[in-house]
Amino acid sequence: MRDLATEFQAERGRLLAVAYRMLGSRSEAEDAVQETWLRYAAALADPAARAEIRDLGAWLTTACARICLDVLRSARVRREAYPGQWLPEPVVTPLDEGPRADGFAPDPAERAVRADQVGTALMVVLERLTPEQRVAFVLHDVFAVPFTRIAEVLGTTDAAARQLASRARRAVQAPDAPRHTADTGEQRRVLAAFVAAVESGKLEALVRVLAPDVIVIGDSGGHFPAARRPVVGPDAAARFVLGLFGRAGRYGGTLRARPVLVDGAVGLQLETVHSDGRPLRVVAALAVAGGRVTGIFSQLNPEKLRDLTPLESRDDWPPRW
């Protein structure tokens, strides 16, 4: 007798990675994978449907992608009404990529994100795409799914699926898209320089760490004051960042920080106190290219940080490496 749970569990990590890349929301990705499991179980209960499952991984990917496509189409309306700028729910893991302090290994979704090393920069660009373009790009360019199967997901032809992926690729490679090409070693060096420049409080020191086309985006979900539009350019970005860190130090709360991986790229987890006395938690992802910071993506919406492991008293500012 087939062990459905074991068969599905072997595919779960990859399905979570596919769904997260498409949806930008870990909770929505987990819901999509759960719905995929329900459809799989129902298919196995139907002899005719079970006979169609020749390649389990491919069948599950197709089912999950169709679910994600429906979610994306409905999410588009929600995100147009979203207060301020939108960023994905971050997947935060230890910088050393080793076991957690509690002794448990990262879950499949976190391992998948680490393996892909995609980063928040790409997730931000994916938000520019139509649902169909996003599905085609993620399936083909990130997970190497053939266009024949992508066409089945989208209910279109192979040629149309190729065109959707091509348009998505052009958007991802557009000149105004945040660039993130550095390996982990370079990311660490640039993050250390960024922290040192912020700690110095000198505008010119921070400007030197930032790329000419640097962009700063913050997502508070309306819970905290945040810039409603991206801050662009090294001078404006440096002033904005120094202002944020300066205010954090003036509000009487202890600023805590820890270097982490955010969606597979180097970043910071921060905790402080807002001016109204509320605790403020931030996950800042950095995009790095050419030895400089090209993007700073700060997630401070508490609804997207519910599963974040709290920092400890030893995680003081400036962060320890």
C-alpha cells in the first residue's frame, strides 16, 4: 500500500520553494502546498485521476502552480490597496547556515531558499510581472520546468508560455531593476562596510558604500510610519538610513542587531523601540553588486514577522560577526 504522506513529504520542500517564489508570502505558500496535498490525496482516491500521475514531482508542481496562479490573480487586487510599499515575507536563517541554536535543522522551505540564493531583490522585481509572467518565469528560469508543462498550467500554447517567460526575463534584467550579483563572501564584506559607515554617522562614509542607483524600500503595512515611495540615489538613501538609525538611538530603547540571511542573501535583523513605545522589529535585506549596496529592503510589518525568532541581549549594536 502506498504511503501518501511519505511520498508527498519528499516533494514538500521543493513545492514550498516554488510557491514562495510565486507568491512572496510564506503563509500563502504553505497554504498552497497544503491545498496541493489535498488535491493529491483526492486524485489517488479516484482510479482515473490516479492513472494520470505518471511523474509525481511533475504532477505536484503543476497542481501547486495552478493554485498559486489563482492566488496571484486574487492577490493583485489586495496588493493594489496595500498601505505603502509591499515587500515579501522574509525567510530568515542563521548567517553561518549551520544548525539553529535549538538544535533543529532549518525546515525544507528555508533549505530551498538557501539553495536558490535568489534574494529579496528578485522577489521585488517579480512583483512587477503579471501573474502569468511570474508563473512562467519562476517555473522555467528558477526551477527548469519545461514549457510544455508550463503551458498546461497556464492553459495556453508552448509558444505563448515562452513569450511570457521572455517578457518576464526582460523585466528582471531591466536597467532600473535592483542588481544582486555578489556571492556570499562579497555580501558579508559589503554588509560589514555598511554597518561601519552607519556606526560612524558620517554621510560621506555611507554614500561610498552605496551604488549610484541604490534603492531603499520599506514595508510597514501601515503599522508604522514609512516612506510611501522608494528612496533612490546614494545621497538621499544615506540621509534616510542615518536618520532611521539616529531616531532608533534617541527613543530610549536598546538597538539590537544580528547578521542573518534573508531569502538566501546577507542582511540584518534589528530590534528597537518606536517613538510611541511599541517594540519595533525589522528585517533588512541587502542587494549587492560591484562591491556596493544596490538595494535595502526593510520589512517592519509585524504581520509578516510573526515567526521571527527574537534577538537576545547579546545581540547588541553594532552586530557581532
